[in-house]
Amino acid sequence: MSDFAVDPSAILDELRALREHDAPTHGGRVLSYVYDPGLAELDELAADASRLMQPVNGLDPTTFGSVAALERDLVGFVRDLLHGDTDVVGTVTTGGTESCLLAVKTARDAWAAAGGTGTARLVLPATGHAAFRKAAHYFGLTLDVVPVSAEGVVAVADVEARLGPDVALVVVSAPSYPVAVLDPVSAVAEVAAARGIDVHVDACLGGLVLPFWPDLPAWDLAVPGVTSISADLHKYGYAPKGVSVLLQRGRDRQRLQYFATTSWPGYPVVNPTILGSRSAGPLAAAWAIRRALGISGFQTLVDSTRRSTGAIVETVAGIEGLRVLGNPVGPLLAVATDPTVPPPARVDPHHWADAVRNLGFVLQLQPANGAIGSTTHLTVTPVTERVLPDLLAALTTGADAVRGTPHADATPLLGQLPPSAGPLDSETAAAILAGFGIGAGGPLPDALAPLLAIIEATPPVLAERLLTELLARLVEPGAGYH
Ligand SMILES: *Cc1c(COP(=O)(O)O)cnc(C)c1O
């Protein structure tokens, strides 16, 4: 088309070239971020559905009735899976973070409507997702973090001890992302409900998996004191990013989630979520996938994922110097060093992740925090089963390569840090990063273990500032764009 400045095929070639340097989204080589069902036809269906809905604005389901129809269907589907009755209503959001943010906002407003005064408090086990820290920050709640054991388990008595009239919400996870623990949902809901306090179950990760996982205690809306629950369709619903479901118990309560205004000269604004105009693509993709899979399709995919997770847990448990943290529930696990063997036999989880990456599988390094030491995270998906023998071999070979190598030591680098953690300007932050050998805007180093050691040893306020600088400079354009 002569109207274009650049030929469309050249534009797409450029895009393909950019994608070549990305981590592979399919094939089971990346064990976090991506959720591959291993079904190419399902991806095609999702892409077609998304394309059909591409021009639609999800802002207004009265103008675009298709949006309401798809949303109604997905909310109903997830509500049935999570044992909600007809008193449970819900919304499709753009992702787990938005679902969590809205759960907190709703609880804060319900707490205030019930007479709560002063600053609302959010009680969160230390393993609760960072999205709840963001929610407390955005919506002005005091964050009250409950410590967990070295295995990531929160004690119900410790949660109960935090409960009081200023608590707007208690969050539990099903399961938690960093350690794969299924929090004691029933016991927490019972002590919270006795005081009239709301409970959110963060099932962003587990919401479309645990219903198909055998032998679990009740963890969803079947538990009476649970007031809301989040489940991400862009995780184990296998949809493209940008779609999650937030369910709330009670219509009156859920209406507090909405923002509505007729007090401006434009169209009446009635938003159940944070965004105004929003894409209907991921919604349509999620809907098409759920129609195509049906309950038995989900069950088959979860069964495969469960077999792979079991094999990985067994293999890691058998590797000298490593251990699986706690009792993982669902398709994920955290791996730590085994402190019961002598140091030369120990395997550091971060060096291990670096070694395994060199063997073709990307694991996720997690910094030590509180009682939980340094760990490496693995999220398992249906496609994992196809590469399972290679993966298990890489996990074992990688451990052999780094057994006895101690955890990276950041102390020599920490000398460069400014003595006080006062606010840094962007030039100073960039200079500190450069001193660590991390060129602002350049590629990350090959070995991530030293970077994680720096994060572990740096006061959070400073580490957060440095990482902000790193990410901000990543998208800073040079001069001369036109
Ligand atoms: C992924 C996840 C979230 C946040 O979801 P995003 O979709 O990344 O915004 C929240 N909680 C848990 C347990 C998660 O796994």
C-alpha cells in the first residue's frame, strides 16, 4: 500500500527480528511468566478470537453487547469452578494485579462504609503477592506483614493476633507464588469472619488449576468467610496477557468496586475496573479457549502439569545439596540449598539457576527474604511434559556443575554504595549501577547470581531505586526520533 511510509512486510520482519532475542514463549524452556498449553491450535483460536474483537472498546458493554456476553460467560464459568453461589458476582479485569488492587479497594471502602475510621490496615502473610503491597501503597492502607516460617507457612494464631477494628482485609494465597504454599484459608477465614473482617483468596495462579488438583482442603468460595477471590485467565487459563477474574461475595459489597460519575460534561462514566477504554481481545481469547477446552480439557492439561511437577519435585529432592522448600501445592515449586549436608556438597540455588540456563532452561531466581533463604522458582505448565527428560537432566547436570560453589558475595561491591539511603538522583543511581557492571540500557549480565546477591545485601529502599533506574533507562529513547 503506497500510503504507508514503510512496507507492511518489512515492518513485520522488523518485529520478528526484535522477537528473536526474547526468551522463548513456547516449548517449555522458560519456567516462569509464560503458560504454554502446548496446543498450537488453541493459540491460533485465541489469536483469531482476539482479532475479531480487536476494534471493540470494552469500556462500554451497552454499546458493545458482545463484551457483556463474554464477560458474563467467563464470570459464570470461574464462579462455578470456585464454588460460588448466585450471591457471588464478578468482573473480568486486565490481570492479576488489577484483580488484587480492586479486591483491596473494595474491602477498604466496605470497611469505611461499615464505620471504620482512621487508616485501614491490610494483613498480608510475607509470602503474599507484591500486588498487595502495591494496592496498600496506591490506596492508602497500612501494610501489616505477618512473618512466615522458613518453609513459607503462616501460623493462623499470628494472623489472628493482628486482627482488630482497623483491619479492612486479610489476604491468603492459593497457592503463594514464591513458595507454593496453600495458606490455611478455612482457619483464617473463620477467625476473620468472627470479627466481621473481609478475606481475599489470591488464587491468581491457582484459580484455574487447583479445582482440578486432587486431595486439597477447601480453599475457595466454598469457605464461608471468604469475601473475594482472584483467578488469572492469562495464567492457567492459557489466554494471552491481559485477562483475570475477580469474584466478590454479595452484590452490595461488589458495587463498591465500581467508580461512577455523571458530574462532568462528557459521557456518564461507570467503570468496574481501573482502566477506562480497554481491549476486548484478551477477554475474547480467554472465552474462546475456555469454550474449546471445556472442563475435561482443563483436567487433561492439569493432569499433565501435575505429573511433570511430581517428577521435578522428585528429581530435585534426589539431587545432593538441593531441597524442595516445604510442601508445594499446585504446579510450581521453590528450590533452596540443603543446609544438612556439608558446605562442599551444597548447591546454591542461584548459581544452579545460572548453570541450568546455560543448559537451555530459564528458571527464576528469588532473593532471600525474612525467614526464607535464597530460592529458585519453577512454574510448570502442560508443555513441560514434552521436554521433561531434557529438563530433569539439566537440573541434575546444572547442580553437578556448581556443587560446592558458595553463594555469591556482594560485599566487595557494596563499598560503592552511598553511606545513607537518602533520595538518589538519576545520574547517581546510573553511576552506581555502572559500578556494579550493569550498563544502564545495556544487556543484563550472563550470570544473575551476583546481581541477586547485590539485591539481597542492599537496603530495599536503595535496591528499589536502583532497579527503577535500570528499568526506566531501558525504555529511554535516544535523541533524534521522528
Ligand atoms: C501472577 C500473580 C499475581 C499478579 O498477577 P499479574 O497477572 O502478574 O498482574 C498475584 N498473585 C499471584 C499468586 C500470582 O501468581
